[in-house]
Amino acid sequence: MLSYRHAFHAGNHADVLKHMLLVQLVRYLGQKDKPFWVLDTHAGAGVYALESEHATKLAEFDAGIGRLWSRQDLPLPVAEYVDLVRELNPDGKLRFYPGSPWLALHTMREQDRLRLFELHTTDAALLQENFRSAGRQVNISASDGFAGLKVVLPPPPRRGLILIDPSYELREDYGHVVQALKDGLTRFATGTYAIWYPQLGRAESQQLPERLKAAAGKNWLHAALSVRSAARDGIGMHGSGMFVVNPPWTLHEMLRKTLPYLTSVLAQDGGAKFLLEQKSD
């Protein structure tokens, strides 16, 4: 049940899309003086060593952050994300990759708070170790993030970003994601919800965007990036998507300019493409 380890996939093309967008969402919330919370339902270990056995086994980062690392033509949103990765690698060599918690913390301000959930016992312990010096700004729970949202929403400042990104190893995760969004909007209707999902051959993955649209109502944005054609046998992840409820008004235009670049740079074959759609009230 809890076999998934993100260390195998750290820094891949899906992380590039998710983390670039995450940085922009946190930066947008920080434009107003009032504090906010960031909640991460599946925080992982927080930081990953790309020279570890886990990371080098698949070396997926080579086709993700590795393709951006030395480029000089990065669009501003991509450059802001890559600059944060560089902070973790001050010697200029790509040795470590920051997970969502690290990127959020280093984009937030001192008055903002980070609430992390991680159920995998090994990763939860690593998460505690990696953020031991963060103090009261970070709260870590070694527990189920889906259940945790019901406890902490709405956050005290009534401003917040909720990142929902399970591994989807279990088919039940797809239903849990949709229900978490419904429950979250009931408790915290004005929050920004960012939901990551993999593009896979299985029906649950293909149907998830439409289920999220139905749950989200009138104000959402959907961005997806396919780096290759789907395999004929349906095996493997050929892309990923981000579904954002209550997105910043600037997000669509930013992605309209940025997704073509990422599609070109991260493409693995001629089937690479992107999707960008939005509904607003």
C-alpha cells in the first residue's frame, strides 16, 4: 500500500510542470500583506539526492530539470523555478532536487505557514529531518493528507493554497482526490486548490479532469503537458496535468506563453503537446 517513493521520479517532466506552477501560485499569494497557509497533502521527503540509488535507477531528472539546467533562454516563470533549484545546488552541479515543501517554504514569507502531511513512514521521517530547522513556520504530520484536510480547513488566515498530489498508485486515489476537492470547497470555498495528476493509459486517469471540472464549478484552470505519445500498450506515464481551482487571474496568460516552451524543450518524441483551458465566472 505504501510502497511509492518519489525519489525514483524526482525532477522529472511532471515535477517541472507541477513545481513551476506551484512557485507562481505561492508568489501570487504573497503579493498581498495578509498571511496565508500552504497545505501539501502528500509532501514526500521534501528534498532528494539525485546521486542516490533511488534517483539514479531511472534518472528521470535527466529528461526533466536536467534539460533546463544549463539553458540561457528560460522564460521568467521557468527561470524563477530553476533559480530555486540552484539555491539547493550552490556549487552549480545538479546534485539535489527540492520537493514541493522546500519550494513552497523558500517562496513564502516569514508570516506565512506550511502544513505538511506524509503517510509513508520512511519519507515522513526524512521530511522531519529535512525541515528540522524550519521552526514554527512548518508543521509536519505523519498522517493521511486526505483526512488531514478535513481537520485543518479552513486555515486561520482564510487565505491558502492546497496542493493535492498523491502517487495514484492506488485506483482509489482518483476518487479520493475528487472527494477531497468537494469537501475542501465546502469548508474553504475561496481557497486555491492545485491538483496534480499523471497522464496514464488507465481510464481513471483519463476521466479525472472531467470529474474535477464537475466538482470545481465555475472557476478553474486546467494545464496538461504530454512529453511523448502514449504507449500502445498503455504502460507508463506520457505526461501530467495540473488542475487549479480559484486560480490567479494572471495564471492563464503565463501558461499560454510558457507551455509551448516547455513542450519543445521536454519533448521525447513527435507526440509532445500541451493543453490549456479555463473556465471563469
